[in-house]
Amino acid sequence: MSGYRYNRPNFNLNIGQLISNFFRNSNPLNRLIIINICIFIGLFFLKIFFNLTHFLQGTQGNGFEQLVFDWLGVHSDRWHLITRPWTFVTSIFLHVEFSHIFFNMITLWIGGQIFLYYFSPKQIYTVYILGGILGNIFFILSYNIFPVFSDVVQQAVAIGASGGVLAVLLASAAKAPNHTLPLILIGNVSLKWIAIFLVIIDIISISGGNSGGHFAHLGGALFGFLYVCVPKWNQGLKSRQQIRAKQSKSKGSRPKSDEQYNVERATHRKKVDEILDKVAQSGYKNLSAEEKEFLFKTSQKKNW
């Protein structure tokens, strides 16, 4: 099955319109990104408040970050895991550095756009959360199994969405390996090569700094790959294909193949983009009656 060349964002719109469109579109991918950003901003302002009020005065090091890591980050120490089991989930929405959340959210947005094309929207929640949890498990096991970490196992903590993000990206690559993405200075590159490159980088980087983080990345990547390759884990995708087949049969026609469905969907999206470009340039009132009706019908369809 040929990969769908996903539509680039409409850069004719100004930044305010792009942001407004992003927040008004409540698909699961946008919700995940918004949740991560809101938590990051919330922690940022809490840190300012704590520093201004000296609320944590007297604690060692950065008192606020230490508090956040202690209660929301996942620890490799077994006692912390027993007393704070919620950290398996909270840690995968937690960032304290701008560069960390920036690159994670950019990767999630790119991989998520492709994911939503080939999978049902709600499946991205499953892959992101379970991929992040398996990444945390890999992090914990690595620090408790390998002797090299024995001196720091009591203090090691993991935060960040990287495991879940790579799970989404690897699931997309496993489903559509030949889907191409335009990379700056390189050109179009198949998604499978991007995924393989990221996995190799993590493997090579294990011996360097942030070893536990790289194990977490690999755990998330493994889950994304297995989610597509293990049939029982991917019933949602099969159900979606069965629904499309039933819809085609109910109209008295032969069931559409995935390739036919993807071609039709790509054509439909291209027409939507062209009309939206026209709206951005000359306003909604200048659309023809046919174009207005097309937009209205499209807004009623959830699968497009």
C-alpha cells in the first residue's frame, strides 16, 4: 500500500490564525500536545511563585524541581514506585526544560499527523500512554539490572514524553514505512529510515549520558512497532477497515481497498485545503455555493 503524502500546514495563514485553528481542532493529537504544553506552562509559573515566595527555602538544590521529580517523575528506586504508582503516567506528560518539550511536541505532531491518517483517532491515546509506560518500565529495569547503575539507582528519575512520542512515530513507520517526509537539506525521506535512524541513535547513546532516558526511548519505540505487528494489539485498525467495508456494501458497491480509500481521502483533503486557502485569501463570502456546501458536508464527516 502506497503511503499517503500528508498535506503541509497552510503557511499563508498568519501565526494567530494557525494557533487559533490548532486549539479549535479538538482531535486527540492536538489534545495530547495541549495537555503537555499546559502542564509545562503551569509548572513554569509555579516555579516562579515558589522562588519569589521562598516557599521551599532551605531545601537542597533546586527545591521546586526536586519536589516535582519526587512526586510526579518515575523513579528507578522500588520504594518510590510502590508509594507513588501514579508516576508511571504523570511522568510521560512532564517537562521542565523548553528544549525538551519543544522537540518532543514537534516529533509528536509530525508522527501523529501520519498516525491519525492510518489509525482511528482514539488509538493515539493507547499508543502514547502505553508506549510511555513501557518506556518507563525499560528505564526501571535497566537501572535495577545492570551493575553500572548500582551507585545511582536510588536517585535516578525519568520524565518526558519521549517514550510515548516514539511509540506513535514507530507505529506510523511500521504501518506506512514508505510514507515520505520532506527534511531540510536532505529532501524526501521514507519514514522507515527516519525511525531506524532514531532507534540506532538511542542504542549508540546508551553508553553516554542519560542512559536511562535512551532505554525509555527504546521501550516506547518497541511498543509502537509491536502495536502494529501483533494482530491482537491492533484490533482497532481492523475494526476501522471492517466499518469501511460495511459502509461500501450498504451502498451496493464492492468494498474499497485501503489504497482506494487513501487515494479518495487524499483527494478530498486536497480540495478542502484549496477551499480553505481561498477563504484565507478572499474570505468565506467569496466562496461559491458549491464550495460552501462542500465545506458544510465535510464538517459533518468525522472520518475525513
